[in-house]
Amino acid sequence: MPKRTWQKLSAGVAAKGHRFYDWAVIDLTDPRPGSRQLLIQRVFDPVHRLGWSDW
């Protein structure tokens, strides 16, 4: 995905400070209200790379 697709946002404050992640949203169908989108989280912390989440 192109670099412009990603946005770095804080997921909140944790015990060691803010947790920043890169987020991207991709339209899976028509970009109309009620359409489906895919939300992707990119993590650079090696500890968090050991698992994954499906929301």
C-alpha cells in the first residue's frame, strides 16, 4: 500500500505512555454510506508482532 494510505494515531495512554500505531482504511465496495471497509493496523513493536487480532 502507498505511504499516503497510512495515518499514525495514538491508541491511548498505557503504562509506558502513548501507544502509536499506523492505521489504513480501504473501501471494499462502493464508497457509499453503508459500504464495507477494511481497517488495518500496522505495528512496529516486535513484541506485538507475535499475535494478531480479528475485530
